[in-house]
Amino acid sequence: MNTAVKRDVRITEARVSDDAITATLADGRIISVPLTWSWRLCEATDAQRQNFRLIGDGVGIHWPEIDEDISAEGMLYGIPAHRPGNRKTA
């Protein structure tokens, strides 16, 4: 029997390209999401995109110049950032 176990997901390295945000996780996996998942990053300059730091011991990435945060779990489980005013309700 296979049992899924939720792990503590932590980022050890991150990269931002013109198309994607890529993160290396503490367990060795490499995950990537489209840059379009963050409207703030899409509208930012390349210099602003490259100015980031890991936060919370790797639980997420923060871009101070554009006030954007993306969590490791959000990247892993497919939770893109919504533009204000465009939130869908259940």
C-alpha cells in the first residue's frame, strides 16, 4: 500500500528567468512555475525580478521592490497569485 505523506517543503535555491520561477527544494526536487503565475513579477523589470530572498527558512521567496511573496507549497501545489479584483469565489 502506498501512503502519501505531506513533507515540510523548503526552498534552498531559486532562479527567475523571463518565463519561469524555478526552485530547488531541500529534498533535491526541482520545481518550476510559469512567470505568468505572478502578475507582479510579469510587470516587474528584470532587475526587480532578480532582487529576491528566501524567507522563513526557505518556506517562500520574497521580492522586496514589488512586495511579492510566493510560497514553496504554492508552487508545488499549483496556487497562482490572483490580481486584485479578479478573485474567484466558490
